[in-house]
Amino acid sequence: MLNRVGAALAFPDFRKLWFGAATSSIGTWMQSVAQNWLVLTLSGSAFYLGLDAFLGQLPILLFTLLGGVVADRHDRRRVLLGSQYVQMSTAFALALLVALDVVQVWQVLALSFVTGCAQAFGGPAHQSLMPSLVDRERLPNAIALNSIQYNLARVIGPLLAGLALASFGMVFCFTANGLSFLAVIAALWTLRVPPREPAAPLPLAQELRTGLTYVRCEGPLLGLTLLAFVVTFLGTPLLTLLPVFAQSVFRLGVEGYSRMMVFSGAGAVTGAITVAWLGRFPRMGTWALLTQAGFGALIVAFALVRLPALSHLLLFAAGAGLIIAFSLMNSLVQLLAPNHMRGRVMSIYMVAFRGGMPLGSLASGALANLVSAPAVLALNGSLLVAVAALVLLKYEKLRTV
């Protein structure tokens, strides 16, 4: 079983990048927990939590399509390196501001925006680099393994953040994140990626139109892209609003919030391992939709319960459902996209996938201030179930991929 789950790790370049990315992801999740608590401490507002998430993801909407063209035109490894350098610098800058005790909410928001800009260029480069590191049959396994490392970090990072916040303070978390980028930078410098045949350069606008036209005319690609937006818009506020649930609903401190993040991350790891073990299989589109519906139902249940132990179990199951749906959709898009357009196709997908996060976080954060966080999540989960049911009934092309 372990050989099947870790099949893509047999490829040396993928293995190096995987371990480097795993280290960096742990640091990122440590910063995420500390930064959410910092924003809530400075502002005392769910709206600012949503605004911070919005500004961190807004560049995905603004610049990822450009990032896809850059990934198709230039050395994807070097583009990804530049992204890591910028993200490392913003982590160290935030650590310095907190250490000097001059940090303000607007500075945190500005650094989140800069980090998002780096991710807008690094994301398409990373996604389009993946098929160069493994063979086609192992690609779904590689994507699932990336989900495993990312979500293992969701378990380890919050645990370390909880301990670090209690023992060493926020500066330690932000500094640790900055240092963690060195691991993925070192891995990228050692990759031996075969050179690609350079395509004849076309005007930027024309290359963007070509990518948009291709996705629009490929029915399953368009459907997967729209679904990615729906799932992130309605599903990721579950994580954005967790500090509010920990503080206001369950009356817990940062340790309780970290524990909730751990259960969600552990479920996500379980879901990613499941996808890695399954590999490529028939009717992945149908299973992605069924998983989306189950994920929505779990969000509704989490919004309604008031027992911490039961909420932990629901977060575990929801984490698994979210990652299974994401991994299946991502695998299908990667498999359907041709190599010469993969950067643009993945950038369009990422605009939807990542763009739904800031819009959903901002809308849910603002609505939670007007009504309540449980009411917002109950509405989001119900809509996820409704959309999945509608697509299952009406869109045969997506069901059969």
C-alpha cells in the first residue's frame, strides 16, 4: 500500500521538491495561525480576518493569468524561485515589525497582498512544472502527494504554532516561516528539468485570449474551473472563520483554535492519502461532485453543533472531503491540459480556485459581522450541496470524465 501511495516519490526531482515544499508549508501554516491571531488581537473584528484573507488572495484574481503566460514563456523553475524569495522576505518583514512592537493592521494587510502577488506568479509555474517531474500515469499520485505534504503541514504547523505562541511568541512563528523557504529554494536549485522548446513569442493579449478560448471551448475544463470557484468561495470560509468559532462560539483560546486547525488538517491528510492510493480511475468527475455535496453537508453540521468534541470530528471529515474534491478536480485539469498551454490553462483554473478564496472570505467575514458565523457557514454548506446536485443532474460531460 505504501508503495502505491508514494509512487511519485520514486522520481528524484519530484522527491526533492516535495520534501522542500513540505518544510516550507509547515512554516506557512505556523505563520497563518499566528497571523490570524495577530489580526484578531489588533482589530477584534471578523471583518479584518476576512479582509486579510481577501488581500492575500486578491493578486490571484489580478495577476495569475499573466503568471500563466510567464510560465509558458520562461523557465518555470526560475519563476518559482523568484516567488519563494519574495515570500521569504515578507515573512521576515512581519517578524521584524512584531519584534519592534510597531506592527499595525494595515502593515499586515499590505504584506499579505505582496505575498499574494508572489504566489500569483509562482502558482502557475509550480503547477505546470509538475508534469515535467513525473510521468503521466503518476501525475494524479503526485498531485495527491502534494496535497498530503500541504495538509500534513496543516497538522504540524498549527501544533508548532500553538506551542511557539505560548512559549516564544509571534516573532518566532514568522521567523520560522521565513527560514522554511530556504528548503524549497535549495530543492529548486538542484532540479534537473529538461529544457522546453521555446515557442514563438506572441503578443501578451493574444496569448491570454488563446488560453481563455481553449478553456471555454473544452467543456470539462470549463466545468471544472467553475466548480473550483464555487467550492473555494463557499468552502474556505470554514477555515477563515475558525478563530471566531474558537473565541466566540466555543469560548476557547489560541490553543483551542490550534486544536481545531489540527483536526481539519488531519482530515485533509487522510483525504489526500485516499486520492494518492486510488490514483487515476474512471468517472473521477462524478466522485468529485459527490464529495463536494458531502463536504457541504458537513459544513452545515459543524455550524449547528455546540460540542467541541463533535466539532473536531466534523472538522476532520470536512477536511478530508475538501481535499478529495480539490485533488480530483486538479488532477483532471492537469490531465486534460496540453503541455504547451498548461501554464495558461492552470493559471485560469487557479484564478477560479484561488480567486474564490478571497471573495468568499471577504463576503463571509462581512456577513458574519451582520448575522453570525454559524449562520453564514450553514448557508454556504447548503449552497454547496445544491450546486453539486444540480451539476450531477444536468451536466453529463463532467460526470463522465
